[in-house]
Amino acid sequence: MTGNPITLAAVQPDDVADFKTELQSAFAVAVADEFGSLPDGPIPSDQTLDTAMSAPNAVALRILRGGRKVGGAVLTINADHHNSLDLFFVKVGEEGRGIGLRAWHAIEQQYPETITWQTHTPYFEKRNIHFYVNKCGFKIIEFFNRHHPDPHPPEENDLPGDDDEAFQFEKIMRQA
């Protein structure tokens, strides 16, 4: 897999619509696998994506393989170096090629000053849990549910089913 390097590039204004559509398509696969069908409208919604991509300190990145768009990420890069991976996807049809892990390593290399990374995923997304814990080295630090609700829930929950169950992950990169 060394023939096609993974690189990162800022999402350009003329690419935002395609970026959002590709992210929504990637997320739809997991939701359809779990729930058998999709609710009306894309997941996450355009509004949710617009909010994430325009949030303070947000960085939207394209994942490129040999210069070709194969995924993306939305990060929050904070001055205190406690950063978050807010959205991450590999384009439908590109899965299973090691792109996600190589992209995550590229993100880590692009932000070497990071002290901690945090991310989250819905409880049902076993592929994500495996990826973050077993491949990327994150630890599960919280399980949000009706007995232990998320103190900072998303304004809009786009997922069907039990909407209050999710895992919070953290990866400590270095001591503060």
C-alpha cells in the first residue's frame, strides 16, 4: 500500500457539497446495516454537518490516496492541544484498504502538538469501536446511556433507535 500515499488537504468551498454527500453516504451504510432502513433525510443532516464544519476551531480535511478523494474528517483543533475528531469517513467503495488507519496516522502527524484526541461513536457501530480501540489506540472513557447521559448532547440527533447511547473515546498522545 505504499504506492499510493495518503495525504490530507483542506476542504475547499467548491467541494463542500460533495464532501457532505460522501460523508452522508458512508454513514448511511452503517445505519442501514443496523436498522434495516434509513430515516427520511440524510444522516447526519446537512444542518448538523454545516454546524460541525463552521464551529470554532473546526478543520475540515479531505483524505486523498494518490491525489484522489477517498474520505474526509472534521476536527476541532484547540489552543490547549486537547483536540477532537468530530467526523471521520472513508468513501463508500474504498473501505477495507487500510485507508482509515493510514489517514488517522496522517492526522496525528499533522497535529504533533496534540496532548489528547477525543472522539465518539454510536453504541451500535461495532466497526468504529474496533477501529478506534484496536487499530488507533483509543480507550473507551465513557458510555453514555439513559442512566449516564451525555452532558453535551448534540443539538440534533440524526440516528434512529435509542438515541442516547454512545461511546466516548480518548487517546493520550503525550503528557501535558
